[in-house]
Amino acid sequence: MTALCILAVAVNLHGGCVHHDTGPLGAASHPDAERWKVRKLKEAGFNAVRLGCNPFPEAFLEACDEEGLFVIDDMFDMWREGKSEADFSRDFERDWAEALEAVVRRDRVHPSVAMWSIGNEILERTSDWAAEQAVRMVQLCKKLDPGRPVTMALCTWGGDDEWLAQDKLASALDIVGYNYAENRVDDDHARHPERVIVLTETYPRDATNVWRIVKDRPYVIGEFVWSAMDYRGESMIGRSYYEGEEEPGDHFRIKNSFPWHGANCGDIDLIGRRKPISHLRETLWNENAPTYLAVREPDGWKGKIVTTDWGTWPTFESWNFKGWEGKPVFVEVYSRAPRVRLVVNGSVAGEKPNGEDNAYFSEFAVAYEPGEIVAYGIDAHGNVLDSARIATSGEPVAVRFVSETVGELEFLTAETVDANGVFCPDGEIDVEFDGDVIATASDNMKDCVPATSRIRRTSHGRAMAVRRVHRPGTDSRRQAF
């Protein structure tokens, strides 16, 4: 007789929430575009995604199966009480069971699905009816798929009383989702030591604090930052702006957001480029993360900077701050090395301890002067482990192209460069893409040029086109996407 040995390994979920759209393509779905999106999430160090907050294309789940991402399969953003005029609340009581069954039956074959989520911040969350409805929905999930746990995302906009009133609802769940409530986990664990918690939404700026909470508390199984990627819709969320140039406040307080038409709160921008916050998050979670270097935009260089709740300080891989010579800038280094050293134009600007107690983060204040900055990861014996560098560029005079092909689609990025081929992080050039272009975009959520335009102005030095790849023997006349 052969004995079967099963080894169980505990894994924290280091996840991000994603919307259904895919960069330049918007809501159009193509299997290879879904695969590109999932690969970008994996490259950023995520091991899990939460689908926010409706069923996704099955091709996305197939890509998660192939690439290895855990999935929280989230289905409803509202129940009976609506959040907008024409949402699913109008049909919820009649159709919830049919909709839930359709999603579970379709998606239960996917090994990437780790748990089902039956709601997100529903408005009836403190009522007895909501707790009873949760029981009904959990029972249906278990009938269709007995092996997977069920969660939903709870929140509070009204303080302690509203939060405590959700205990009955929480008791219906296998795993309780917390949106922006990580500060409550210790008190709740004392009240309900049996409760398993997952942080279903967290602010990007709270990366270090959330990492410590998950790392130190076995009853908190992971986090999902809002959001993993920038997306179309929910305009202005995550923005930073200059005081006096835009209406102040977070996105939900502003009625007219034009020309904003997208969310800027992602770790990854609209064209798949990782932001510095993504590298910080990966450094916290991944012991093999390389040393990374970024610079905070000086406050006052272009204007007084204002950040919003889902935003982070504008920080870039840039050493271009013309007109700021001799004034202080803050350089950030993320590294798993025990120490880090910063060198500015060949001179050591400082060296600091950088281990777990410091959350693998070091900050240096230096006077700006054009040239080159280099960050070194240093081991306990003073040896250099790795390095990262940023150089000042000249004026953008040309573009270089970086191509990534996934199946039938090519994702072609144009990057602005100076006369010496150095990348220009603030270059703005109109780029005309040729070939069978489906859509173009940049990271600029205020760029109102139609997605189908072949001409796109670079933002932060980059723009992207998605093109069809025509291989020998294929029909180049195909129009369906």
C-alpha cells in the first residue's frame, strides 16, 4: 500500500483588488489581454486578487489558474438597497439566487478560486434581515461548492455602534472581510477569538502598517489593497493635485470630476507600469525583492501638493527637478538588505540600517543637484549585495519602443529618451503608433483623446498601444475583438 502524504503550508494573502477593465482596452475582454493583466499582477509580487465587485470574464480566472493567483470571487456590491439609480438592487430579491448559482457553477472548476464573496459594503449591513440573507447565501454557496469558505466585506461609516451591530452578519461567514477597519482586529479578536479575518480593502498609503498587522496576527490571513491597478471609472480616487488648481476633497465629495475619468489609486498604472508604492509593497512581502530607489516630488517645485485618502505622495524614478538646485529632496530606498547606502554624484550622502524593524525602508534628505543617484544594498559585513540608480536626463528628443507580445496581442510601450538614450521621466511627446492598433493610452487619467486614436501623448515619459499580431496563415481581415 502506498501512503499519501499531504503537506500543508500556511500562506498569507498579499493581494490587491481589481476592476474588470484592462488598461487601454477598457471593458473589452480578450483572453490574451486578461493574461497580460494577470502577469502584471504576478510581476508586482501579488499572490492573490479580489474581484471588485462583480463577476469577471472567465478568461481572467483561467489566467489566474495558469499564472498562480488566489482569487476572492466577489459578486455583489449591493443587495436590496441601491448605491446608484440603475444597479442590481432593483432585481436583487427576485434574482439573487439565480445570479449566485450561475457564478458559483461557472467558477467552481477554477483552482485559483480560494473563497466566495457574497457582498461588498452593503447598505443594510446592520439589519437582522442582512444577517438572515447572508445565511441563505452562504447555504447556497455550500450546497453548490462545499469545500470553499465564504466571506463578504464589512465596513463602517458610522463608528463603533455601527461596527458592533454587524456581529450577527459576521457570524454567518467563514471568513470576515474588513474594509478599512484593520485598527479593529485586536479588539474583535478579544471579543470573538474564533473569527478568521481578511483585510478585503486597505489604503495604499498604509502598506507598512497593514503588513505588520498580517505578519504578527495569525488570525488575519491577508490583505487586499484598493487597488492593485488603475482603472476606468470612479474618477479622481487616489489623485494628488496642486492646491488651488482643482476642487479640494476626495472623489466622492465632488460632483463634476471632468476631465478626470479614471482611478489613480493602483499600484500599477493604466499601461502596466509599476509605481513606487508597488515596489515598497513587494519589498515588505518578498524576501527576494531587489533594492529599489525612488524620489518624492519636492513640495512647491510645481505647486503645493495635496494628497487624498486613497492616494500616495507623488513619487517617481526621477532625478529631474530643474529649478530646484540646492534645495532639499527626499530619496526613498526599499531594500531587504540589512543596510543601505545612498551615493549622489559619486559622494556618499548617507548610510542607514534597513532591516525588518525599519520595514525595509530608508529615507534620505539631500540637496538636489543634477547627475546620478545610486542606492546600494549592503550586507552585515559591508559587502554590496545589489544596487539601483537614477540619472538626470536631457530634453526628450526621441522615443524607443518596448514590445511585449501575449498570444494574439502586442503591448507596445513608447518611452521618451534624450540624445544619449537616457529615459526622460517627465517627457511629453505625441507618438503615432502604426500597425493594427486597437487602442492607445498613457497613465494620464485626464487625457480625453479617444482610446482608438493612433496618436497618444506620453505622460511620465510613456504611452502604450495595443496591437493585433498577424501571424502567417491567419486572417488579417478579422475585425472581431
